[in-house]
Amino acid sequence: MKQPIITLAVVGMAVAALMGCQLKEDSMDYFKNESEVMIIKGENHDLNIENRLDRVSLYGSVDITHDQEGLAQALRLKGVLDGMVSVLSEEQRQGVLPDKVVPSTGSKAAALLSDSVTNK
């Protein structure tokens, strides 16, 4: 009987964590908002990708198997990384990419302030 209670608690925490977030299928506006989440579904695990103003957080796991499904998962993950690299490279080319992000206190304003201070 304890298994369903744990499962419901985990589902409840996941729903609460996603409230106010936009679940994305294939791409995000990397480093532009704090409302996008992408989940790469695996057979046994999921990889969560959360967009922030000062970082993109990846957590969880996904198995890249040596088959057609594994290739599809690898290409999806590559697309995510290529999207982030593209944004970072363009900001570097424009001279606006900070040398180092100052850890924020979690608020959007603090992250923006940290970014503007680091750029100066």
C-alpha cells in the first residue's frame, strides 16, 4: 500500500514544480526566460531541461541505446546542446557573453543584475 502513496507524492511534486512553466517539445529560447521546461522521455528515466536567465539546468537521466531509438534520443539531445551553443557563441561574437555568471539568489532581477554587473 505504501507504493501508491509515494507515487502520488512524486507526481504531486512534479506538477507543483511545473506550475507556471511552459513545457516545450523541441526547442527553447535558451537563457531568455525562466518559464520553459523540456523533458526528454526515456524508457526507464527522463532528462529534464529547465531554462533560466543565467543557466540551463539538466537533471535526471536518459539511456542512449545502440539502436534506432537511441539514435533519435542522441539527436534530440544534440539539438538541445547545439541550441545552447548557438546562443552562447552568438553572444560571444557580439561581445556580450559574461566571463562568469555570479550566482543569483534565485530571483529574475538578481540574475539580470548579476549579468549586467559581470558584463561591465
